[in-house]
Amino acid sequence: MPKIKMKNPIVELQGDEMTRIIWDYIKEILLVPFVDLNLETYDLSLVNRDETEDKITVAAANAIKRHKVGVKCATITSTPARQKEYKLKALTPSPNAVIRAILDGTVFRTPVIVKGIKPFIPSWTSPITLARHAYGDVYKSVETLVPDGAKAELVITAPDGATARKTIHEFKGGGIVMSMHNTDASITSFARACFKYAVSEKRALIFGAKDTISKTYDGRFRTIFQDIFDNEYKGEFERLGITYEYNLIDDVVARVIRSNGGFIWACKNYDGDVMSDMVATVYGSLAMMTSVLVSPDGCFEFEAAHGTVTRHYYKHLKGEETSTNSIATLFAWTGALAKRGELDGTPELCDFAAKLERAAVAAIEGGIMTGDLVPMFSKEGVSPCKVSTREFLEVAAGKLLGKPSGNFF
Ligand code: NAP
Ligand code: MG
């Protein structure tokens, strides 16, 4: 079978520990035999970030800006303990934060749905993708304790020096006060990324905030979303038969719980922090959660939602067999391949990505899985069989080639 060609490169961001082992297995077993990989590779391992004084991370982010599609392996965020372990010159910032600052993106997290792994909410039969605004609000707030009898005021000083004051509260007894902010630019980027992603996924978008109470602050979010929708995306949404809806956050939560999933849920920063953990838990496991950073100018960076699985890596280093779930990392690759195919007009690449996803899911649905999924699996007539990290990928390769039980039996 001739290998599938790629017109333009995918930016490959290599990482650390167990996910780096999985990364190489995926390429060897599931990609290289089928695709003539066109990659521009950046080694974001902790040691190389340290050696290059993190220039490698900045270069990788700029490469994604150029080529529009990247795929990232999980990386260690350096800490004093890691500095000692890896004998580093200095602590480098979190790569995800560096990349996000350059691409100015929004992160969308989506679970991989598999028959036999039941979500805790049984009606959630399609994935819910959560989009979290990643700037401002309570995460950039200023807060303080207030003594008895104090008056708290909000003071805005305009560039010409003019001031506007508002009384927050005249305290009888001690208390607390907090102020927070956001910017039109950040909210606008967030809104565009959400609309762009909904169009790219052809799925409905819902956004919830509390503008009945916070008429100016949350009201600003609602207005910016609505203006961008009406002026830039309404026609495209209508053509695709998808909808955008704003509702109060409480109403959205109630509707999400009763839903069958299948939509994109845009959340303000704090709501997204809390709700993304709820959504991930309901669907079962971080190892089944994919993540994509979408920038307002249309760059896509795909990754797994979990970390480098350090505990399994130490076992691997001791020569012990591991059973680490590769689904989220594999789906980062298929996401990137499909996006590359879509942007380049090479449908055979999109078809391959879809087939590979179906092969991996079919392996689990047929009862072959890594250890983390075994306690969650329940399907009539199928008893789960735990396999090693590598064996799972070999079974998926077998499924891809149409062998009924994969390469395993
Ligand atoms: P982690 O790597 O996500 O792993 C935490 C635990 O979750 C594992 O020990 C394992 O549980 C389970 N787990 C996670 N992914 C799994 C998988 N694919 N298959 C099976 N089990 C899985 O989080 P961490 O241990 O807190 O962090 C490790 C390193 O990752 C840190 O250095 C951190 O900085 C980094 N990190 C990177 C990213 C990123 O690059 N996006 C994100 C988060 C963390 P059991 O041990 O019980 O089997
Ligand atoms: Mg959180």
C-alpha cells in the first residue's frame, strides 16, 4: 500500500517521560507504516528547554503560527525537585503557558467516547467539549481584608488624569473586598476562538454567564459574543445548520446535565476551571480527554489533557512492564493529521485519521485495554483483557489493517 503524502508539515513538539515513550511507539507502530510524515520537529524535553534557555519553546510556538497545525507531547513543568532530578541550570516556565501566550488561544477539551465505558451521567452519549477562557477575572484579582468602619471604593483614573469613583461598601465590622478585571481584547479572542472551533467541528455552541446580576461585567462578555456572532459567524452557522445560544449559567448547567452532549460549552475562567473537572470526571478519565488550543487567527495545537505519567515512567526505567493509556496522545496525533488534511485539501489524510481513531476505539470495545480502563469497563459478553502500553498499540494496528482481533491473537 503506498504511503499517504502530506503537503505541508505538522509541527511536532516532543516531550518527556512515559508520554515520550508512547509518542515514539505511536509513530513507529501506527503512523510511519501508513503516512509519509512531513514534520517540523522541536524537542521540548525538560533538558533541552533548559539547555536552550527555553528558546526552543518559543521557536516551536512560532512554527505553529507559520504552519497552523501542531501536536504536542506532555512535558514536565520544572519545579525545584525536577531541577535537582535533571540537574537543570534554571527553572523554565510552563511550556503550555509560553505557547498559549504566543498563540493567544483558547483550550478546548473533549472526551473520547467508547462503548463499554459508561459516563456517570448515562444520557451523555456524545462528547461535551469545554472551552475555558484562560485570562483574568478571579485569577488576576486584587483582594484585601477590610477593617471595621472602613469605606471601600473603586477608583478609575483615565489617561487624562480624570477620576471616577464608586462606593463598594461602607463597612460596619470587618470584612473583605476584591476587584477583578478583563479586557475587550481577551474576551474578543476567546469569542472568536469559540465560534471558529464550533464551525470547524460543525457543532452547536452555548455560552453561559450571570449578566442578570453582573450587568456590566458579565454583560460585556455577552455583548461581545453576540456582536461577533452577528457580524462574523451568523451566516456560516446557518449554512452548517448549527446554533449559538447565550443563557444564564445556572440554566446552562441544568440543560447540560439533562442533555445528550454533542455541543461546545464556552465558560468564563472560573466556571471553566470548575466545570472542566466535572466534565472530565463524568466521562471517566483524564487519559481519555483530548485537548486542543485554537488561536483566534486559526492555529491548532493538539495534545493530551494528562501529564507525563511519571509513576509509570519510573517503572518503565526499571524494566518493568507498563500499561499506560495512549488514547489521548493518539487522538492528539489524529486531530493534527485530520486538521492538516482539511487545511491542505488532502481527504485521504482525514480518512486515515478517522480510521485510526475507529481502530483504537474498536480495540477497547472489543475488550483489549490498558489497566486504567479495566475497572470502568462493562459490556455484555465482553470481558476486559489488560495489555501493556505497546501491546495496545499493536492491537490497534491490527484493527487498522482489518484483522478481526488485531495483531494480538
Ligand atoms: P499525570 O502525568 O497526569 O499522572 C497522574 C496519574 O494519573 C498517573 O500517575 C496515573 O495514575 C494517572 N494517569 C494519567 N495519565 C494516564 C494515562 N495516560 N494512562 C494511565 N494512567 C494515567 O500527572 P502528574 O503525575 O501530576 O504529573 C506528571 C508530570 O506531568 C509533571 O511533571 C507535570 O508537570 C506534568 N504535566 C504536564 C502536562 C502537560 O504537558 N500538558 C499536564 C499535566 C501535568 P496511576 O499512577 O494511579 O496509575
Ligand atoms: Mg481546576
